[in-house]
Amino acid sequence: MNPIVFTEIEGILVGHEQDLEAATGCTVVLCKAGATAGVDVRGGAPGTRETDLLNPVNLVEKIHGVLLTGGSAFGLDAAGGVMRYLEERGIGFDVQVAKVPIVCGAALFDLAVGNPRVRPDGQMGYRACCNATRLTCPEGNVGAGAGATVGKLRGMARAMKSGLGCFTLQAGALKIGALVAVNALGDIIDPETGERVAGLLTEDRTALADTEALMIETYGNPVNRFSGNTTLGVVATNALLTKAQATKLASMAQNGYARTMRPAHSMFDGDTIFTLATGQVEADLSTLGLLAARVMERAIVSAVRNTAPLCGLPCHADLTKAGR
């Protein structure tokens, strides 16, 4: 298997737009020719758009874009700009009197970072589409990762900056990749080494603590941990899938969340994964599932390793430089 760029998957474009001063932004994954899609929502506090369309029993077979956005539920407004961009180009589900672009989306909570009054809107979503390309897939403080953070069990004072990550593999003609905005409650573990690479800082902010250990210690003292969570991901492949298979693939990709985020899928997250299949290659679904989990876990680790500090929040590189 060889690593490739996420946008080398046929029919996939990725665009970002962000406001780093306000620490928010959005990312679009466009499939102008349409792609079979699925979704799996595991967290207890999701903010989503048009996910019911992806139920295999429903009518629409293909979608034209996925929006990952900051701004909490406010940020879902950016989908209007994505729809406008696609409609202007004659892309959408034909309802005879118009073509309706099918754009699914999900939002993460980044209002506790930067300026909470600035959120992605239709104009930002439109600009993200204008920026969409097959040439590159930047990581870190871009798009939906602009305001992403991890390690928030004890509030933002002990949190770390996270961001957006990508990782893609090719095996023969098969391509599969993950793009993810990592905005987790807890810690990020590199499953290849067992190393904790980002998460909750100790009280003196000089090293990493253990979020799950602290949660267990305080099991009888419930608190409001809604300080801004939810990790949003897209798995794209050139495999040929049905809607039911795409839905199952999204479910299998969640194993990548569970291997890297401690904890994952809590009641204070809205952890969501979309899948997009562009339909060029026959592939075994079980093999796709294990690859989806693998590329997702590598994309999550890449997100925290390739993010710079922002808004006073340290990043993985800060701890590495200090030998912590």
C-alpha cells in the first residue's frame, strides 16, 4: 500500500475557508458527478444536516458535497453557500423545475476559541467551494480545523490546539482516504506507538494528563463537560458501493476514532463520519472497513501533529520542543 493525497481519489475536490483571528472555518468535500454516501453518528450531541437522506431506504442515491464546519449549529448556514455554488454550475438532483444540490453536513463546537460571534456562513461556504482543488490537501489550522481543540475535561485553560488531518492509501487500483477535523473531549493516542500525542494538560501545563483516568476518579460527581467537542470525518474511496454498504463503511471507520480518541463517542461529543464512494473499483467491504479505520486513525494523529498554536493554546510541537 502506498500513501497518496486525499484529492487523488477520482471525482473528489476539497476546499477550505477560515478566519484564524476568530478561530473558525469550514471544509467542503465536493463530488460534482455525485457519489454514493453513508453516515454514522455516534456521539450524544450531534449537529447535522441532511443525514436522513443517507438512510438506505430513502430516495436520493447520490450526494454532491459534504460540509464540515465550525460554529456549532450556527455554522450549518455555510451549507447554503455550498448549494449556491453547485446550483450555479448546474449540479444537483433533478426535480424538473430545478436541480437541487444534495449537501450533507455536520458542525463542531468551536465557540469557546477565538470570537464566538463569528461563525461560518453562506459566504464562507461559497468561498470554500471556490477554493476546492485536486492539487493539495492542507492540514492543521485550516477549514473546519481552525478552531478545533482537544483535552477539555478541565476547561479550555488545560486544552490543546488540534486541527484538520488527512491520510490516504492506494492498494492496486483501490484508493481510500480520510479527512477529519479533530475536536475531541479527551486525549489523542497514536495507536502505532501507544504514545499520548495531545490532550488534557497537567495543572502546570507542562505535560499531558490522562483524561479517562480523571473521569473514572470522579465518576460519582457528574459535571457539565460541554466545553466544545465533536470530531467530524469523511472517508472517501473510488470503490463501488451501495448506500447500505456506504453506511456500513462509515460505521466501520468509527473504529479509527475509538483507537485514537480517549474517550470517543461520549454524551458530550457529536462524533460523525460520512463516507463517499465514487464507484470505479470493485472491492470487498470488509477489507474496505479495515482500511477505513486505518486511514482514519492516521488522519487523526496527523491532525494533531501538524497543527500550530493558536489563541494561546499550545500544540503537539510545543510539547515536543520542550521534551515533554
